[in-house]
Amino acid sequence: MLTQLFGSGDSTRTDAQSPVGNAGHDADGSPIQDDEGSSGVTEAALIEGVHRSMGVIEFRPDGTVEAANENFLDLIGYELGEIKGEHHRIFVEDEYARSEEYRAFWEKLRRGEPHEGRLKRVDKDGRVLWLQGTYVPVFGEGEEVRRIVKIANDITDRVEAENKRDTLTEQVEILLGAMDRFADGDLTVRIDAEADGDIGRLYDGFNRSVDNLQRMVEQIREVAQSTMASAGQISSSSDQMAASTEEQSAQAEEVAAAVEELNQTIDENARSVQSVAEAAEAGGQKAREGGEVVEKTTEKMEEIVSAAQETASVIEGLATSSEKIGRVVDQIDEIANQTNLLALNAAIEAARAGEDGAGTGQGFAVVAEEVRELAEEADTATDEIAEMIEQVQRETSGAVEAARRSSQKAEEGMELADRTGGAIEEVITSIGTVEEQAEEIATASEQQSATSEQIAQSVQSISTAAQESAAGVTQVADSADELDVFTERLRGAVQRFDLDKEAESPRKGPGRSAPQNHGGDGHRSGQVSL
């Protein structure tokens, strides 16, 4: 069979696709015809089909290359002379060639056990090839393995496509796993698996998106917490502001009432000041009239002083005259005394004469008696006049003293009148000043009243504004409560995201690589032939 398969020379080469599925068909899938032209598959036609569609190589039991068809040589890029006599290990990777698995692979073949599967090989340039092949031990006499024939075709494109498909599937599974965790709110998920092309960009885009969303959610959470704190502060401040505003409104109303009372007081003061001004004006008029009266009184006092002085002068003259009269009376009294003495002497002489002549003595005695009586009457009258003069002198002295005192009092009264006139002038001046000040106070009171009314209006405006502010504060408090509710909902929404765990990948490492079937090279099915 081997002679027919490889021909008589070592250079026999063939093409192949599949040792099983394409047996009996040429490269385009048409049945191979035998010499008789029948459509049945003969041994020769089968061998021809294998040569056309498959790569075939023959090894000694120790793994040394004996022969290879053209298809196999084209597949690995060698010439037959380059590989004949070389060991099979030139077609595998160095690591695999040194492995226990590779040694066991050839032990199995030498025992006559076939091997079939996907085979990882390297060509002359070191590029990886994937072959679908079968190692068939060929026995000689005595059941001894004489040759090992390998029939294979190139499935590198298919394996690479499958590897790409498997890698893409695994990469998609990684992405889907990450997206599942992301959908569950895990914002710590990251894809750190290596990938090229669109998948790599997709991984990077996913990671950037999660990074951005994580930062945004963290900011939202911080803002929500700050907003909750601010809402609480706003609510507390609103309550305080509401209380303060109510107190302010009450105080404004009290101030308004006080200002109203102040307005009334100012009005009363204005009326009082007006009354004072009028009274001051009337007082000024009366003071001026009093000044005129004092001036006239002063004039009259001056006249009284002058009259008193004249009266004192007259009384002093009367006193002088009384003194003169007193002296005259004294002289008369002296004359009366002398007359009385003379009468006494005459009586004595008459007595004497009576002794001498009764008639003459008696007449003389009568005359002497009459003279004595007249002297006594004169003496009595003189005494009375003297008493009257003494009384007049006493009264005149009293009158003089009284006139002096009256003159002094009149002078003092005139001085007081002058001082009173000066005081009245000062009073008039002061009253004039009071009138001016009263007018100024009245004007200021009117201005104060107007200002007070403006203050009352302003206070009323403040009270109204305070009430409106209280209403606004209430609205702010309500808004703060609503904000607190919304913030709590926002915080609840943010809490579903996991932000605190360290980022981890759902699956690490590169995508799944191609199957490491070296079977000989690692086989998928573990099938054993023959």
C-alpha cells in the first residue's frame, strides 16, 4: 500500500484536503474515475485522491523523515532534501519538543497506536501552522512497526478563524459580565483584559465610561450629602428666620404703635409749643406794658421823692420855726415869771402902802392882784403853748424823720423801680428769645411730626415686608423640606452604586488562545485507531 501511495521514488508528492471526508474525490470535489470509467472508488483512485488533496509524510519509528509528497513540502516550505533524515521535532516548537508529552506521543506511535487530531506545527520560517492530520503506524511482519505515515491538510485559516471567534466570544463574555455588574450598580468594575482592535477600544471606552460615571456618582453623592446638610441648615435657618421675622414683625408693630404715640405726643407738643409761643407773645406784651408801667412808676417815684424832699424841707423849716417859737415862748415865760414876781412885789408894796394909806394901798393891791392873775394866766398859757410847741417839735421831728425815711424809701423804691425796669427789659428780651425759640420749636415739631409720619410709614412698610418675608421664609422652609425629600431619593438612588470597593476585572488575562493541541501534538478527541 505504501509503495502504491508514494510510488517507487522518494520524491512522490501529493495534495490533500481530508483523509476521510475527501477520499475518492479530486480537488474540486468530483469523484475520481478509475481506468474503466466506472464511478466506484477503487484502491488506485483512492490513492490518487489522497495524493491530490492531502499532504503525506513518512517517518521511521524513531521519528526520522523518510519521504514527503509535494503537498506536504509546499505546506511546510521545505524541500525534501532539507528534511529527509531530520527528526520530526523540526516541525514543532522547541518547548513542546522537550516536553514529556512529546516523548509519550512517539512512544504511543511506536507501540502501533494511531493518533488523529489538530496538530500545531511550525514551517521553515517559524510560523505556526495548524494541521488536521492522522498518524498511521504501518506494521511489517511480526507486528513490528516499520513506518509511520502522516496524512494531513492545512486548517490554519479555519483554526485562526475559530480562535478569533473563541477569543471574540470570550471577550464579549468578559464585556457582558462587566456590563452585568455595571447594571447591578457596581461602579468598581473594570476590564483589564488585553484585547486588540475594536474590542480593545470597546474595553477602553467601557472603562472610561465607568470611570466618568463613578466620578459623577461620587460627585452626586457628595452633592446629595452636602445638599442634605444644606437643606437641614436651610430648614433650621428658615425656622429661626421665621421666628425672627415674626418677632421682627411684632417689634415693628410695637414700633409703629410707639411712633403713633410719638406722633400724638409731637402733635401735643406742637400745640403746647404754640400755646407757649402765644403765651410768650402775650407775656411779652404784658411785660412791655409792665415796663411802661414801671417807667411811669419810676417817674412818679421820682416825683414822690422830690415831693418828700420838699416836704422834709418844709417840715425842717417848721421845726426851725417851732424852735424860734419855743425861744419866744421861753422869753414870754420869763416875762410872765418876772411879771408874777413883779406882782408879788407889788402886793408886798401895796401891803406896805396899805399900812400907810388904806385906799391907795388897796387899789394898788387890786391892780397887783390882776397883774398877778394875768401873769398866772400868761404863765399857764405859756406852759400850754410850750407843751404844744414841744408836741409840735416832737411831731415835727417825727415828721422830719418820717419824711427822711419816706424820701429814702422813695429813693430805694425808685432804685428798685429802675432795677425792675431793667429786669423787665431782660424779661422782654428773654420773652422775645422764647418767642423765637418757640417758633423754632414749633417749626421743628412740624418737621418732626412729618418725619415721624414718614417713620411710621417706613415701619409699616417694614412690618409688611417682615410679614411677606415670613411668608417667603415659610416657602423656603417648605422648599427645603421638598429638597430634603428629593435629596434623600437621590441619595437612595446613588446608594445602589458600589463606589467603595477596589476596582477589579470580571475576568483577567488575555482572551482564550488557540487550543494547545500538539498531539502528537495534543489531540481533541483522544481517538485511538488500529
